[in-house]
Amino acid sequence: MTSRRIVIAGGLAAGLAALPARAATAPRRVVSLNNCLDTLLVHLADRGQIAALSHYAREREGSTIADLALTLPFTWETAEEVIALRPDLVLTSEHSALATRNALKRLGVPVERFKVPGSVAESQEQVRRMARLVGRPDRGEALVARIDAALAAAAPPKGVAPIEALLYQPNGFAAGEGTLVSEMMTRAGFTNVAARYGLKRWGNVPLERLLADPPRVLLAGAPAPGARSWADRVMTHPALKAVAGRMTVASFPEKLMFCGGPVLIQSAQALVEARRALLRSAA
């Protein structure tokens, strides 16, 4: 093991020696180690600046850029892979592999760490920050303007009462208050009722409690092909017929649940469609 560590350390050091100096202008080789940061990067940077995305970017169930990601390099988040790419900027999150983050720090690789945004305002600030980092501040402002326009278009007419809703996903999680997606629900004319099931930020709502006290709208993700899930149980359970007249099931893909930035535009559109689904069911 000692010999192996020496070999790896030597390889990393050699790779580090070949790293380009951190430019005062825009970075030329950017590596992202997080799915949400992948999405920001492809919307704000030049394609030629992207040295690699995370492997999560290629997963269709969780990524909004899967098709594009298939045309770009990716890593499995190891320090060895990152160093070999000779980046002058690495983007990480609080959830990126700790061992990799520590290794990059020890070797002096330029790293920018992003936290999970808890609000639209925090997400838009991250857009601006990312745009500055890649030397494209004008694109950041343009994206923020597009997000604002999507939010304005998703807002319900004045005087319309909020609609009770619960965001319920194939992995068994529901989103509570204090999350970015909960704020999106509020902006689109919904009231997040997760708290009445005992949820704070994230958690699971048992099927029995959901059926005993259904929300007006269930924002449910589609399960992966062949997979069983809590959301799948809700949509197929025989007891659902008993609340069919009290609860409308609308689509809200899981890939829209966790990320901000450009994903907020798609989230806003999905929530508008959920409102339309309720109106169609009531007609």
C-alpha cells in the first residue's frame, strides 16, 4: 500500500507540474464534479473551456443535459482523473467526493466550491458567480433574466387562491419548506403541504398518510423503467381510486427537483403544466 501511495503521489505531482498557471483571464480547462454545476457550466462557458463534466451529467433520470453530456468528456471524480486533465479550474459542491477535494487542495489545484442553493436568489447569485469564474459575466446576466422571465410567466393571476400540493418523487422523498423547489412551488401558485405530514426539509411520506389526507395536487416523478418506487406505488395503488376526486396527479420530473440555475426555467414550466392538469381534471 505504501508503494502504491508513493506511485500515485508521484503521478499526481507530475501532473500538477504540467498544470497551466492560473490565468488572470478566463480559465481554459474547467472540470466540474457535480451534476448541478455541470448544467451551469454548459450554459455559461464556451464548449472549448469544458475539460470534463461529472459522470452524473450522463444519467437521464437525474440530468437535464444528458444528451449534450454524452458529447463531452467526463470523470468518476477521482483526483487522478482530474489532474490528468490539467485543469485551471475545478468546480465542486458540498457533496463532491471528499477524498478528491482534499487531494486537490493538498496539490494546490484551483478549486471553487458551491453550496446547495436554498432559494431562487441564492441560485441566481451562483449563476453570476459561475459566469464570472469562466469569464462570461454577460451570459450570467442573460441567464438570470431568462429565469426571471420564466418565474414571471409561471406566476398565477392575482387573487387566485394557492393550490395545496406535495412534491413526491420516485426515490421516496418529498420536499419540505426551506428548499429551492418549495419556493418554486410557492411562486407558481402552490402551497407546499409537506409540513402537515411531519416533514421539515426532506423526508418520506408514508402512502397511508398520503391517502388519509391527500393534497389537491401530487407532483410526482415518473419511475425509471422497470423500477419500483414509492411514487410508483402511489400512482398504481388500488386505494388511489378512493381519492381520485380529491387529488390530481401531475408530472414533475425528479431531474428538476434539486438543481437551480437554468433548471429553474424548466421547473417553472412543469409547475405551470401541473396547474393546467388540475384545471383539466376539474373541467
